[in-house]
Amino acid sequence: MNHPSYYQYHVFFCTNQREAGERCCANQDAAEMRDYAKNRIKELQLHKNNQVRINAAGCLNRCARGPVIVVYPEDTWYTWTNQADIDEIINEHLSQGRIVQRLQIPHE
């Protein structure tokens, strides 16, 4: 049986920390960007009525593509390099429903 998602968009930021020297999202300010996104969603009032939920995740096993986030229910994967990229994902995908293709990573 197919159930609708509780949230319109449920966003998971990989914040995993690997052993010293290994590439990981935590070393690329993932927790800070998650906190930024969470605050920005609240500022834009997108957290109301279960529209958007931002969460931290452990390892999403896409380290080579990191840092990564995944947006459900579409199962859309993104990488980002700075706050402007996070803003673009919020403004385009989470606000307007348009996938940001330049930041999207394939399922492989």
C-alpha cells in the first residue's frame, strides 16, 4: 500500500564524521549548513503544516559526492559547496518544487 509522506519535503543532511583523514560530510561543515537550512526554513515559514522538515542523518554512503543531502519523497540527491547552494535548493526545490539540476547527483 502506498502512503503519502507526512511531510511535503523531508530533507536529510549527512553529518557523518569519519576517522581522521577520510572524506566525510562533517568535515565540510554539514552540521552548520543543516542548522542554517533549518533556521532559513523557519524564517520563510516553510516548516508550518508539515511542509518542510530538515533533519540530520548519519552516513548516507555517498562520501565521494559529499557533502550530500537527500530530499524525500522524490528521492532527490544534492551536493553543495556553500550557503548560496543551500539557498538555491530552498528557494527552488523546497519553495517552488523545481529540482536544482546543477546540484543534483545521480542515483548511480
